[in-house]
Amino acid sequence: MKTIKGICIKKRNFDKFKKVADLIYFDGPLLSHYVTNKGDNYLFYWIDQDDTNNRWMFIRTDYDNIQKYTNKKQTLRNVLSSPLDDIVYTVDIDEEGNHHNFQAHSIEDLPEDYLPTEDSYYEFEPEDVNKENLSINERQETRLVPQGLCSGTVVTFSDCLQFVRNLRTNSLIAQ
């Protein structure tokens, strides 16, 4: 794998990341949408491998950018080149799932061949949608997932509120 100029970060707790969907999948995930317990959206993009590790780049983005990408209004290159905090992260993950070589970079420090092509519009079907991991408060009265991401069901903020009220009524949530 290529050496990339960056700042080494000792440790990162990836337990707070919950997978929403694999947006590109071919013999394994190549692009995945994750959300943190704080509601931050991240895209993880596979970029390289060697005999023991897979290298992933990931960025913090907003749900609107993910929707624009999956609705073919924005390229993956554009999304990955415009992280919310201007930081691109990379991490090497071994066969046992252990994380190594966690670094922070400027997008300019990544090799050109680590980035998608200029015309990298979305043309795949997402896998393994987990709507429960989406951040509800970001999408009041809007679709939680892009059209075609699931069976066409639209879940609004109002529907979610009604669901929580029903749970409370049935004493599943402490009041």
C-alpha cells in the first residue's frame, strides 16, 4: 500500500459507528454509510489492500450529500473531496477486524488513484439497509432513505413520533 502524508492518530473507537447501508457492494462492501450515536454521517470507501490489510478512507458528511449522490445529482468524487470538517481519514483493517495505521489527511495528500473518477455517479443498488441507525432529527418530514434504497416506504418524522408515542403507551419506554 502507498505511504500517505498524514497525522497519525493513536486510537479511534469505532464502536460508536453503526452501519446504515452498503451503497456499493461487489464481493464485499466498497462504499458504506455509517452513522454515529451522535447522528454524524460517515462514508467509508475502500481504497487499497495488501496481503494482510484493507485500507479504507472515510469522511464525515451530511445526509443531504449522501442523498444527492444516490440520486445521481453529485459524484462520489465530489462527496469524498468535500468532507464537513475538511479532514479525510484512513484506516487499515486486518483480516480479524483490527484497526491499524489510523491517520487524518488533507484531501490533497491522497494519491489520485485513491479517489473515484470524475464521473463517479451512483449506479448501484444499496445492500443491507438498516433504517434504525439513521438520525431522525436531521430529516424532519423528509424521506429517511433515498428512493429505491428500500421497498419504497417513506418514514416521516411524524411517523417516528407516533411510533415512540405508541411505545410509551405500551410501557416499553420509561416515561
